[in-house]
Amino acid sequence: MEDTIGSSFDSTAGQIFRITYKNRDFQIRLLKRGISKDDTQVDLLLDGVIQKLVNRDKAWFFENSDADQELAKDIWRAISLRYRL
């Protein structure tokens, strides 16, 4: 959790997703346009905090934490379904 909304956020970038994880609703905004299946990292705004998803060994993790891999996996699943990756 490095940045907050004001630092490097472009309000015109990216698609907004909503997911439910462990009975909590999350709003996610992609901070990059043109996601492809070859991308190894994705910047996103997760409930007001800028996060980076990183692909390591065909699994998705948050860059600075391995704590909630299931949430990262669910976020990537929503992105991949939307963009048909």
C-alpha cells in the first residue's frame, strides 16, 4: 500500500469493477488501459488505495504482500472475464 488516491491517479483511466470477497464489497478501478494476457503486473485502485497485482509462477499476488492471495486471484478473475483474457 504505497500510494493514495491523489498521488498518481488518473480519473479518466480504466474500467471500474465491483467484487464481493468474504462478504465484503470492493470497488476496483484499473489504472491502465489495454490489459492483455501477457501483462505481468497491473496497477489498480482498490478501495481508495493504489495497489499493484503481480503475476508470479502463474498466480496473482499483491506486490508488497502475500497475505491475501485469494483476493488478488478474485480480482484478476474479474479482470480476465471482462477483457476475455
